[in-house]
Amino acid sequence: MTNGIGRREFLQSVAVIAAASRAGAQTPAANEWGSQVLDIHLHPRATVDGNLLHINGSGVTKAVLLTGAAAEERAKESVAAHPNRFVRFASTDMTQPNAIDYLRKAAQGGAIGFGEIKSQVAAAGPEMQRLFALAAELNLPITMHFQEVNQPNSPGVFNTGLKQFDAMLKKYPKTTFIGHADAFWANVSADYAEDTSYPTGPIKPGGVTDKFLGDYPNLYADMSANSGNNFLNRDPEFAAAFLMRHQNKLMFGSDCSCTDGRGAGGRGASAGRCIARATLTMLKKLAPPDVFRKIVWENGNRLLKIRA
């Protein structure tokens, strides 16, 4: 998902976003999900009120703003205005010569992690390995976008080579990795041939994502976007067992483009629906209450050292 918002989309949503000002920063009074919810993957909207509108509308208690350089000041504004509702990560293109210096400075300025890192390089390439070393040094997690197939709304491929990423998990045991995006979730199935972004049908056991989560304590999973939602829906029986198996490694996220947390103004996979709501609904259906609470609240707060 892109971090920006078009002028027409912004103007169309002004009236809706204004409602967030009237609502203020209050956590949703009636917790419809039966648990507090941490969204670990929210891209900043055009305004602070826009960020509040999405999390209030989707029933989210607190959100991690995944912030590129262009949106850094907007994210800082949201965190400063509502520290009980927002924290932030920092991101940049790892092919830029100043990438490491920028991320180090962002961490010194309050970023509690790096991401979403979405660079057109190999996941084990030298650009990424410099980041892995920095994250280990600073003890901050990295949310990585793994994409092997070109998409209309996400042209290109990013952090390629997930099937061989265990070499990095071994090489950087002090680095905390959070896997995300279509290649990460498609590779739960052992028969993923990197020929489609959102495979359908039954999952074949033995995929590398499932194996890596079980084998490496430094790998966690971000269940956001259409990719995470597609995984939950394509084979619910397998997904339910997967949630139980990795209940301490999974974290809810939205990566949703809708404006109000209820489906208005969404683009791409979010058109006409709120991905946050769709994923929370499916998680609640598949996971027992204690596991659901771990995935949507406890795991993220523990990993990111957020004071609940």
C-alpha cells in the first residue's frame, strides 16, 4: 500500500475525517472485538484526525504508523498529539546511500522499529544486511515486505528470495524480523510457485513460512493486508491450526486504505471493505478467545515493548 493520498480522494473524505475531530482521541467505548486491539501496520493518513478515524472506526485501540520519509512529520504529529493511540516505525528505500544514517536518526527521534521496508533488492542482499546489523545493534524490529510477483497496485518485486531467507535468520539471530506481504503468506503452502500474488485453494503443509516461524525465534508475522486475509480465508481449517501452532509469533495489522475503518474510500483490495475489520472477523472466528487476544494485542505489545 502507498503512503500517500490523492487530492481527489482527500477532498472526498474531508467531511468524513472531520467527524474524527468531534469524536476526539477516545478509545472506542464498546469494544466489539472482546479485546483491546493493536494494529501493527497502519500507514499515515493525510491528517491526525484521519488516523484516528480509521482506528476508531475499525475498533482498534492503538496503532503502529509505518512511516516513510515523506510522512515522518505527520506521524510524529499523531504520536505527539495522542501517545496513547499511536507509536511509529521508520522506513526508507534501502538502495539510497544515506539509508542507514536516516534510520539511525529516526530511531534516535522516537521510532520504535523499522518498516515497512519495501525495497527492490534481494532480501539477503548487502543493502538489507546493513539494515539487519543496525536493527540488531539498536534492538529494534524490522517489518519486511516480501513480494515475488508484479502487481498493478504494487509494481515490481521486493525483498526477493524468501525461500532462502533462513540463511539470514541464522546469520542475524539478534535481529527481530516481522514478515509481511504476499510472498510471505503465499509461502505458507509448500506448493507456492511464485506465479500469483494471492493463491487459492487448500494449503499444502510444509511451506517455508510455516517452517521458519517454527524454527527461528527471531521471526514473527504481520497478518495485515489482503495477503494475510487471503491466507486466513483460502483454507480455514489449516489456518485455524496455524494460529494455534504459532500463537505467540503472530500479530494483527490492517494495511488498509479505507478512510473510516468501515470500508469507505478504499482502493485496490480494500475497495468497498475494511481489511482491518475483515481480518479481525476471521481471526475471531478461527481462534479461541485467549489466542485471539494474543494475536491482536499481547504479542505486539510485548515484542514492541509498548506500555499497554
